[in-house]
Amino acid sequence: MPVLDVRERWQDSPNGGRKQSAGVTLTFHNIIFCVNPDRYTSPSLLRRAKFWLLNALFGRQQGLPLLRPEQLHRVLLLRHDRLGDAVITTPLIDALRHLNPSVQIDVIAAPANQDFFRSDKRIGVVEVLEGSPLKRLALILRCRRRQYNAGLQLVLGRTTLPALLLGLCVSKGRTLGMRVPLHQRLFNHSVTIPSELHFSERTLAVLTGNIAVGTELPHFPYSIPLRPEDVAIADAMLARHTLLNKRWILLNISTGKADRNFGDQQNVELAKGLVALGLPVGIIASPKEHSRAESIAQQAGPGIRALPFSTLGAVIAGIGKAAVVVTPDTAIVHIASAMGRPIVAVIPADVVGGWEPVGVPSRVVVTNGSIVEQILESVLSGVRELLHDNER
């Protein structure tokens, strides 16, 4: 069984996926409910009893006719997870606007993706789910006052607590979600979503499978509207480093999970290998790691610059100017796809199914305890091929 696999992705054709597994715990009147959505093949009597109680307390009306697009006046999206999850939600946002151009779309976001939604003029109100019980109660009360027609639960790796939160926020409208055994009554409408779909397709299916669309929808790619001020910041940074209007390679060194990052010396070697391909290299990192990017660029030598963009929008605009993007598994994979940039992504084997780049020329280096030198050589080989193909 190989420990390293390099695969090519050219179109929006998703790979076979891995089934997500996520546990949640709910305490209600000192009763603890522990739920794992992937372990229901034969639900125990105790689990059934727990969900009978949840459904009795929080269950939604069943058997309603599907909502029609003209009924979607104000919609709430529950998307309190990561930046990459926000990017893959953009096809659903465009689909909603296609179905009802007058719809107002609000979002419950997380601190990690709130800036993304706030910069998008397609989004109305952005609420941020924070840890304080009082803040959460205030959020629920604000949402209830807005009287949403529909709410969509898009945090597909978790089910119980997000479904309960959505039900509390959308008091008079309908709630829509993914069908998971024993959870169906926590939504007014739920749909079975095949686990082999890409996560962007699974997200879109929460909408298309739960409303009366009436006709086949067009394809909606990722889309990220850019603010002029962010483009100006990105252009100024690239001009300062003599990269504007030139071909260059972007290397991202940061992810939200430390175990997916290369070490500093490995990034130095990777940057050296990339610049040896004949193009300058720009290194980006999270704001907390700008000094680390600068150190790596200095160690790697001539032709390599650190690009400390000051806003998320400037990062996105800068990515859109690169000839090829190289990144570990993080939101940059989806941002590069949205900006139409060829990409080499390094993704762990346990999460590769459903998270690959879509719609752009790409190479996916799948890691499974592989030797770092092999990974780096596979990354360089992928970049070399993409640059060669782009020149033809």
C-alpha cells in the first residue's frame, strides 16, 4: 500500500469521499447525550430514548410541502466553522440569489470566517457565535425577531447542537438540514446526501434537496467578490516586491492545524526548489506568522519574498495574481480554486475525500506518514507540470 499518492484534478468531478465522523455532547437537566452520527447502524435502545426526548422537546413539524423559491424572502445560514467552509458555501449563496433575486441572506459565522462574510455584499447581517451563554442567548433573540422564512444548517460535520441552535433562531420559519438517523425531526426538511460528494456539493444539496426548485439549476462555481481597497493593497504589496504583472509562485506556510504545516527548514528547502524552477516566489502566512514567513524568505535566499498582506481580502486578491499556488490543506486550497489559480495542495489521507481543489488545474499530494523529502519532490514535480501546461 503506497504511502504517497499524487493525483491530478482538472474539472469539477469529485473523488470518492470519506464519511465524516463527529461526536457531540449535550447536557440537558443533568442528562448527558453523547452522539456520533456515524454509529447509528443499529441504534441502541438508550440512544433512541435520548433522541425521543430531544425530538419531544425540540422536534419540528413534519410533512410540510417543500418551500418554493418565491417564499425565500429572508434566509439564515448556519456556518460557524472555518474560512474554507465559508468559501465552499459561495455556490449556495449564488443559487439562493438565482432562485429569488430579492432574497436577503444572513449568516451565523464563527470568529474564523466572519471577516469573509462581512466583506461580501451578498450577505446582510453577520452574527458571530461566541462562547458566552449570555451572548448566545442574545444572538438567538435577535435572530428570532427577524422572523426568517428558512434556516439552513451547513455545519455538516456536526448535527445535534447546530440543529437545536438553528431551530431556536428560526422560530416561525422552516429549518433545512442533512438527514442523519434519529435527527430528522430536528429539521422541518432534511435530505440524504451521498458521502462521496465534494463538500461544496454536499453544502449545496442542503438547499437544492430541501426546496421545490422546479428546474435544473445552472452550475455555480466558487465566487469571492473583491473590494477595490483590498485589490489596491495587494497590488501595492506586489509592486513593492517587483511581482505585479509578472509570473510568480505563491507558497503558503500556515494552516489552522499545526500538524499539517511543514517545519521552517522544510519550507526553506521547498522555497529554494520552487525558485529554482525559474520564477520568483512570494510567501504568505497567517498574521501571527508574518515574522516566520520573513525568516523563511531570508534563509531561502534571492528571488524569495515574504508578502505580509494586511487584510484577508488583500490575501485573496494576491492569490488571484499568482501563476501557481502551493499550500498545505487549508482554506487557501478553496480560495485558489475560487480565484481560478492552478494549485498544488498537500492533503492528509484521512481528509482528502471531498476537500480537493475544484474547477482548476491542480495536483493533490496525499500524505500518509510519508517521508518529507518525497513529499517535497512531489510538490515540485506538480508545480513544474502545471507551469509547463500553462505555457502551452
